[in-house]
Amino acid sequence: MEPSRYSVLIVDRSSSERTYHQASQYPDSEDSTSLSLPFLAACGDGCICESDKQNIDDLVKIFLSIFSEVTTVPSGRKALSFLKERTLGCPPTILLIDIDHTEGVSRDLYARKNSFIVPDSRHSINLQEFTTSRDTLYGLEFLNYVTKEISKGMLEQVIPIVCSWRDSFDIILDCINKGALDYLIKPIRPEVAKTLFLNAHRFAISGNKSPIPQVTMDYRKPAIRRSCSFEQRLEEFFVKDKWLAKALIEYYTPPESTVNIPFTPKLSQASELERRNVLKNKLSEWDFNPHQLNDDELLKCVIIIFDHVMSLDELKEISVSTEQLHQLLFAIRQSYYDTNPYHNFTHAVDVLQAMFLFLCKMGLIPPLFSSKRQSINVNKQRCRPNDLLTPVDAFALLLASIGHDVGHPGVSNTFLVQSQTPLAQVYNDISVLENFHVMTLFNLMQKYGFKIYKNDNGSVYNPKYNEFRKVIVSAILATDMELHNNYVCKIKEETKKFDSLGTKFIADSNLEPSRNTIIGALIKCADISNVARPYHIAASWSNVLLEEFKCQGDLERKLGLPIGPINDRYGKTTQSESQIGFIDFVALPLFKCAGDLIHELKFCVPYLEQNKKQWQERKENQNEDTHSLNHKNSVSYDCRKNSPIAIVPAAKTIQHQPSGTYLRQIPNLPDGTEMDDWYKSNEVLSTTGASDSPLNSRHDTQKNSSWPIFSRNNRSLSNMVYASTYTSTDNVSNQNHVNDNVTICCCIQ
């Protein structure tokens, strides 16, 4: 590998945090000498050695003539942050660690008389007064820490090299034994800097993740914490373990897309006013159907809601710009898998819109076409759940709604636990996905500068932010369906509490549990709100949800895992039965008790009851498929002449027999089987349920129904025994089949 492919990271307390590239303008040493300190070239009594004087900018120029990128940082802590934020698979980084002036850093941080002592006392340095950042990781302390991280596999592609003005053999050997791969004596000259490439090249061709020889690691004594380790360990908490969150997010979420704030379009620039009003009208109605919108329109809907809420006076204290907000929303959209039939960005927008309507009805935020909140016709002297939430809580709930499934892999918690995935092991099999969604959402917020309630005093403690985070965490964790019955019981108990209060108000000591229950009720109702939408919308959501279940079932079968009844493509559970059961045992109990607690949610109950009736009618009429395949990424296609023929395990065949044409289940197709190898001249594909009677004997009962089938040839279907099942909406291909036999296939809506 060419030297230009490598990068250099210089840890020097006299430098600023900056990255230089070969293509950029080199720093001018003549102009910057007065601004930059010498590169730690000092003698023992604190005087600068003019003969050894080397400006940090000059050193950067030397390295840039050899390597592609040079970064300078003033502390070990910042160096660790830089190293752990690198992308996976990046070229090796040469880490140049200065070990001079360690004593001054130790004294400045710990205020101890017994500071770090150099192994050879003849070369010890007098303590000097200088300004430094409070960083316990510097010099040999930093080298020790980096070496341990490399040996544990926490840092990869890092080549530690020490530099110092001291030329004692004892010090040089001590640094090498501590894990340094080279020792440079300052001032560092260009011909010496070129030899660093040998270290990088030797590491690259070795193929080892750790550049430190095993003999070196074995030579070192077992790590013993020094007296200052407690403070060091506490400060390290801020830079350690970020690799775990980063690794999980990179593995389980879609590949990252570049998001630039200046190029994230504002709605006023991306849409005409007329279209904006159309979207606002859709967002204001309960029959909102995001499946009718394209990806850009979905994002515009999200921006409309958040821009509207951020305009509230109560949210002025939230220190987030419009550009940062839009950037975060775009990043959230990019973190959803669009290949998931159900758990995708469309579902997130649906949950967001439901939550928005709930909050508008509760009077926490005004409707889109009004600047005034809805008045609630209740006795204001009576304590209500609405009184326990604020507009800031409403904003947190909306953010939780749009990010509650971010990075969802398309399988359930049960699957992750049974297949023993690393993600399930990290969260000990408890609310695995929900914990992952919370971590991913806050990681995105941090990454894109979405900082709520900044601290001017630099303190880590921020009570307002902690409360904001608590709302989001509580909301997303409540979406775990395994805890559904527990939440229903909590909501019922909370309702009794409010009924018993009358005109009294909840004591502050009981405020947080009540708030968490209300938050849980709102997010849970919003999460499954699609089943309470008008029937035609609820049915479309049922289609994609069942398809995702079936895809998981296919994977469970392949891995030899237990297959849930609803996940089994070959099971007897129909779509109607699954929806009726879900409404009876999940949705209705939740919405009824939630409506008793939050009266503004009661309007959903009649929709559920009406939908249940329609599913029952569909079941009684036996006019249903297992479910419609209407998600373009949930099936694979036969690409001959762009024919939309699906090869799916759920397919059935219609076999022509002397007594009639029957539906029968096809066997599993072997891997690599082509459609032409499998087709029979007298068979058809269909997603309809198996029949006990021939199709031609059911001619009269099928007159008013529309079967999802289409012909593979261009002949008219009028002379066929099942012609009554063909409608003008069916897709007819133009490919003739062998022997003029017709193959009917499942129609991808």
C-alpha cells in the first residue's frame, strides 16, 4: 500500500484540533511561528532549546509530504474520540504520542506532589506552569491505555509511535516494551519521518489487527491501577465504549448516507403552497393513508408537523435550528429499511400522524390550520391526564413516534432471542429492539448536532435534557408488545386514580409514574393505530404486516426455529381470523381503557368495532386470500419479458383434472429452480386459499368477486371456465405459453 494511503494523528498539547489533507494548503510556518508553540522541544530547566526548535506546523508539512492526512489534537481523550469514530475498514493510522511534559499534566490534573517520575531520574523534567486541558490520558499514560485497547481488540488499525527529545536508552526501551512500535528523537527530520512508512507497511502485510507483537504484550506486567486510577477511570467513561454503540448501529441499520444541512431542502423550497395545503389536509384527518404518498411526500409530512410544533412559544428554549431539525429527520428516514414490508419509514410516519392528532385533540398543540389549541369541554377544576404533559413533552412524543422503530431489521424480538443474535445478548433478551431503537435515535441526535437545552456552564448535568430524554425512552420502551398486558393494567389503575382524585391534583411524588403511564398509553395507541383506521386503510396495513410475518416465518423455517402460527405461510390461520383476534385481544382492550383515561382517544373505539364486523363478514363469505402480496420487495420476480410473476413459498397451484380445476399447495422450490423448469402446462399459480370444490363448480359464487390472478398469454379469458373471476383490473401479459395452455399467476397489486 502506498504511503499516501495512511494517515497520521499527532497528540501534542501545544496544538489545536485540526485535520490537514495533501490537497489542502499547507500551513505556512513563517506566518504561524508566532502562533504555534515549538513541537515540545524543551530542555530540563524549562528553557527552549533553539537547536531543537521545531514548529508543529513544520512537522505537519513534513508528514503531509508523505502521508495523505495529518490530524493534530491537544489531548489523549480527543485522540481516542478521533480513533473510535473512524469508519470500519479504514487504512492504518500512525499515532504519534509525545511523552514530554507528562509531569506538568499530572500535577495540573491531580494536584498531587508525587507526580509521574521518569524511569531514569537523570532525565527527569522540572514541573512547569502551562495551560492545559484536563486530560488524564497523556504521554506514557496515554501510551499504556492505547496499548491495552489494541491488545483487547478495542482499537484496530492503529500504530503507536513515541516521540521525545530525550535519548536515554532506558527510556527508549521502556517505551518499546510498553507497546510503542518506534521511538523518534526530536526534532523530527524529513528523512526520519519517511521511515514511519516501514512501520505502517509491516503492519499492513502482516494482516494482524494488532500491530503489537505478542511477545511485547506478554513482557508487560499485569496492569496494576495507580493511585489516580479512580479519577482516570471516571473520566474515561466519556470516551470509552462508544465502539459498541457504533458497531451495533452500523451492523443493524442501513448504510449511512451523507447528509448536508445546506442541501437539505426546506419545505417552502421543495413544494408548492397548494401541495403543502393538500398534505396538511391529509395530516389533519383520521383517514390518513401514507401508502398513497411517495417517499418525498412522506418526508414533507414529517417536516410539516415538526416545523409546526417548533413554532410554539413554549419550545423557544430548545436550542435547535431548523436546519439541524431537518437534517435529523432526513437521517432518521435514511435509517429505516425500505425493504421491510411493514416496519419502514411509512409506518413511522403513520404513527407520527396518529400521535399528532392525539396531541391536538388533547389541546397540547394547535391543529395545523390554527394557531390556537383546541378547547376541552371539561371542568378545568378537575385533574386530567392532559394537565400532566407539556408542549415539550408533546415534542418529545412526536420525536419518539418518528424514531420508535428506527433501524428495525424486519423481525421480532422473539426471533432475535431464539436465534441468539448479538443484539439480544447485549440487552439480555429484554425489549431487545426497543432498547436498540432508543440507542440508535439518540446516537443520531448526537451525531447531527441535535442538542436539546445546551449547558452554558459546561456541566454534564442537565436536568431539562434528562427529563426530555426520559420521555422518549419511556415512550419507545412502551412499544414492546410483550409488555402489552402490563401496560393495559397500568392504564386501568391510573384511570381509577384519576377518578378518585376529583378536583384534587396528583402529588409531585406520584407525578412521574402517572406521566409514564400516560406517555405509554399514547404511544401504544399510536403504534397500532392502523388497525383503528377506516377499513380499507386498515386492510392495506394488514396486508403488509402479514407479509413481513410470512417473511420471518420463511427464515424461521430455514434456520430450524419454531414458527409462529401467524408466520407460517402454510398454516391454516387466515387474514380475517388474525385481524379479528388482534382486535379482540389487543386493540380493543387497549383503546377502551386508554379512552377511559384520556377521553380524546375514545373516537377510535367505533372504528375498531366496525372493522371487526367487516373482517367477520369477509370470513363468513370466505372471500379472502391468505393475503395480498403488494410490497414490491417482499417477493422475487420472474424477469422474463418483465413478467411480474412471483416465486413465493405461499403460492398455490390450480391443477386441471377431469372432474374440474382444483387449488392445491405446491412443494417448496429447490434453490436455483427456474420457473421454466417447474411450470406444468396444466397448472397455474395463485395466492388464493385451497379449495375443496373445483373452480368451475363455484362459477355462480364467484361472479361478484375479484380474484388476484392474471393470464400469461394474450388469449381472451372469455371461453375459460373461470372467466368470471377475471376483471378489468387484472394484469394480462403478452407471452404465449406452450401448447396454448394458460397459466394463471398471482397478481402483484
